[in-house]
Amino acid sequence: PGRQCLSTSSGQALPEKVKIVEVGPRDGLQNEKTMVPTETKINLIDMLSASGLPVIEATSFVSPKWVPQMADQVEVMKGIDRKPGVSYPVLTPNLKGFQAAIKAGASEVAIFGAASELFSKKNINCSVDESLQRFDEVMKAAKEFGVPVRGYVSCVLGCPYEGKVAPEKVAHVAKRLYSMGCYEISLGDTIGVGTPGSMSKMLEAVSREVPVNALAVHCHDTYGQALANILVALQMGISVVDSSVAGLGGCPYAQGASGNVATEDVVYMLHGLGIQTGVDLSKLMDAGAFICRTLNRKTNSKVAQATCKL
Amino acid sequence: MGNVPTTVKHCLSYEQLIQDYPWLKRWLLEEKTNTGHEFPEFVKIVEVGPRDGLQNETEIVPTGVKIQLIDMLSGTGLPVIEATSFVSSKWVPQMADHTDVLRGIQRAPHVRYPVLTPNMQGFQDAVAAGATEVAVFGSASETFSKKNINCSIDESMLRFKEVINTAKERQIPVRGFIISIRIISCHHHQCLDSMGGFILLLIRADAPQLQISPYVSCALGCPHEGYIEPSKVSEVAKSLYELGCYEISLGDTIGVGTPGSMFKMLQSVMKEVPTNALAVHCHDTYGQALPNILTALQMGVCVVDSAVAGLGGCPYAQGSSGNVSTEDVLYMLHGMGIETGVNLAKVIEAGDFICNALHRETNSKVAKARGRTLGCVSVRENI
């Protein structure tokens, strides 16, 4: 009832179900300074599997030289208990990574592009178009193996180097990834500067090029705007949301600031709206408490912090 | 009185508006950002940091620091700043310096400085110290009453009657001043009956300059009763409005609300009270404050309470956050093209100042993120 009433002026109701893509074990841990033992990573993923999350980004097949936290990618992939019906995508930055992923048993992979030229240059030393070309061979191989590919677009609402990012540019990159064969495009507010205003403008542009049921939002909470931005995205028909247990992963562009939005807080909001997620919030909080103990840090989730003694 | 829109409360004409708020003319000529939703064009922020915020901070803040904080906030463009509370220092040591604070601050023109006055003594002290707007409050239950003002509900009502009569008398020597009385009430019928009688007293006291704006606490959940039926909240709001209250602030006191419950509650209240007489006071204990405020804005509410740096924890959830940060609210509103008249950078400065004094980190994510961007181009077009 609350869900249906919170529609836009055009009368579109909120989705009945939202798929949560849990990025804590990869995107989250990748941005944590403390090195986490393999066993802990496996435990975390198993606990997350038990909480009902439908998609859990397990690890990244990137060179350990660049991302030491993900050096144990093969062991993690082989060590986790794969729950039936749950998907465990892994990041594959190139063909070599893809091949290693398949060998380790991966059945879904992810590639990425930036909506900002400067960001692309600074991060992977090539233009956006060039970076997408490099993924051509990954896409070909993925097709051969029948492995679905998820596409990530970063800096959709702002870039740490370029500043404002044109919604049309985001739409262009999203469309490229979609036509290359990605089944879903996750739009990332990488530095968390977006607000409901810029989110809706960007989504309007992108949804003209890519069907809305192939879109997801990946909001960062660096400026506290994540939940408000997610709400607006839901109102525009998006029904896939990326988040990270305990809000793991700070912002690499703003020292000490927060990054990923906390899965617990997202689930709390969605359930309060009457939207189904299939997630058991208390089990999810257990997983969050576990990883925070291990990392010896406080959770970034407000829901977890609030022990309201009613 | 209750039908006068809040934004023109002080003004009788467009010319007066432009004179009082020079930015308005500039704003009217600028292109507005189209967010695709029906949002208010202007939102009034009620800054509760110096009172509601500090009152819930454990560290005692020196008077000079409080005064400096309020003066800094006065320079930001905030239209309403809750300055202090004339409560007994025995109960709230943080507010012991209320007289010195109120006398010490530099009052900016067009800014209102309401102060809390729980009883006669407090009211007299407040007026003597120069208050032009006071707030009195009732409580939700006997437990609340005992805990908050150490008396039963009936006893507190008797105190308010005294306060009002004196206020009426004092109208004579203070002609020309607007004495406003802000009533903080609740959803309980018992309390409402007392409040209702009290408000009738106010109206009949023939004090046309009295402005009554109540705060309804626990609108989305009560620490003692749990879930609160929207119809209960709207009953209270309706009665208060019909008695002449011009603005009713709906508080999610323990922060449990979500856009779903906020929507249902507002939908119910808006059937009884015009939207432009409503304000929301959201707590961020479960991280839901901004989406809740967004929902309220989408429904046409245009007054939002918040606290600089998110001062003030939640008294019902040890260690949790309470008030939503003014900085984070402003960042969202400005990003949506909604005007507030407030300079965000100056609010951040005030927040930095008080957090240094309190030896604590800010609760505002915007304040945390600002100035920590590593050698990159500023994307903070809203600041």
C-alpha cells in the first residue's frame, strides 16, 4: 500500500521486488586497508549466502600486484559454499582474468567502463572507447562459455577529475555495454556526489537507451545521499540495487569518508516500503558484525549501530 | 492565523518579500532545475542544533562557545535557530547558561530565535533575557512528564496557564514584539485534552500576536508504545490546527520511520491540515532521515528541522545518531534546485567549530567528505 502510493506524478508504482547485489566481499573489502585472511572472506560470503541475498560479488580476478586484497581470488572462489539460486559474479578486467575465473569455477563475470574520459585515463591509462574495446575479447569468450556478463559504469553523477559528467555520456557508455552483450548495467555514483536531482536527470537519459529492467544503481554514501538517490531510482522503475554489508569500503577519493551504502540500511528502507528482497535483515546484520569484528572497525550501517531498546 | 502560508508569514506583499529577502529576486530570474517531480521551490530550515542538539550531547559546552556557534549560524542565512532552553540547570546542566546565551548572541534581522520555557520561572527568565519567541511542552505520558519536567501532566498544565496569563499581561509593556508560543505536544489523547484546553486559553487570552507552533513527537514510532497509527497523529494535528496553530512539526523521535510509514502518516495528516502548515523533524538513527525528508518534500511539505553537524544523539539508543545533519539536508535540497537561503559552506564552518569544541567528529557526511578529496577538481557544485 505505501509502496504503490509513493509513485511519481506519472503514476508509476514502486517495484514489488528489488534484487540486492551485495558487493561487500569484493568492492567493499577491496577498499579496506586491513588485509583479510582467505578463511574470513569465505566465512563472510557463506554468512551472506545464508541471509537470502540473491547476488554476492565474490572476488576480483585482477592482478595481485594491483589489488593485494584480492590475491586469494582462486582460493576464495573454490572455498565458498555456493547456495543454489544465488549468483556469485567476479570482476574480470581482461581476458587473462576471465580465463582464470572460469578455471576457478566462476559462472558470472563483470566488466567496467567509466563515464569520464579523465577517470579512464588516470585509472587504466586509456580512453573510454579503448577500454570497452579491450573487453571485446572478454565478451567473445563469455559468449562461448555461456557466461552472463554484468557491466559497471563509474562516475555517473560526477568525477573526481572532471567534475560534472554529462548524462548523455553516461547513456552512451551504458548503451555500448548493453549492445556488447551485458545483461545488466550497474550505474555507479563513484564519489557519492549525486543527489535526487542529478540521479533522476541521469536515469532519464540512460533509460532512453537501455531498458530500465536492465539497469541497476550503485550509490555511494560519501555525502549521505545514497538512500535518497536509491529511492528516486526506484520511483523511476529501477529494481536492482548494489550495496555493501556494513557499508564496507571507504571512498578512495576522499580519505576517511564513507563509500558504499550499507546493505542493512537499504534493506531496512525497502522492507519499510513493503518491497520484497528475500533478505533476512538479522542474518545480514550478523554477517556485518562478523566482518567488522575481524576488521576491527565500526560498522558504517546506521541500522546496525542503533540498538534501540524499545 | 493557521491559514497564512509560512513563507509569507512576515510579509504582506511581494515587494516586502523582495526587500526582506534580496536573493529571491535573483532566484526568480534563474532557471530552475527540473527534477521531474513536484517539489516545493523553497524550504524553510529550522535549526535545532544549539538547543535540541547540544542538550543531547554529554560534554558541557562553555557559554562563549554556544554564543559563537549561534552567531556563526546566524550568519549562514538560516531563518530559525532554536537558541537555548530556560529549564532548571539541575535537570539539564548543558542549558544552565540560558540567560547569558540569549543576552550574548547577536540577533540577525529576519532570523527567529525560539527558546524552550517549561514553566513560569523559565518563561519569566526568558522574557527578562529578551526572548521574543518561546516554546512550552507537554509530555506523552506520566513517565515522560516525570522524567522531563518532574511533574504530572496536570501540574504542567497549571504551570502553562500561569505562563500564558503573564504573557498576556506582558503584552502591554512589550507592545510591538511578537510573543510566539511553540507548544510541544504528543499523540496521546490525555495529553491532547490538556493541550487543547491550554490552547483555547491562549486563543481566548485575546493575545493576537501569539503564534502557536506545536511539535508532535513520536509521529512514526514511540519508545514506549512502538508503532503509532497515522490516524492518531492526524487527530492531534487536526485539533491543534483547528485551535489556531500555524505550523505543526511532526517528529520521528526515534528515527524508525521509512518513506513508507512517512508517506502513510503524512497522507493521513494532510487530509486534516493544509500541507503548508506542516514541518518534519526526522531523526537519522536508522539512516532514513534523508529519504523520509525527500518523501515529505514530494508530498509538498516545505519546512524541515535539522541540527548542524547532526548534533545530539538518540536518548533511546545509546551511541546512535539522532538529529539529521543540516549540512546533509542542505546538500540534498540544493542539489535538487530547491532554495533555502542558506550558505552551506558557512554551516559546515559552524559545524567544524562546534565539533572541535565538543572534541567529537561531525555526524554530517557532507562535512566529513568536504576537504578530504585528494587533489582533485571540485565536484561540489552545491557547496
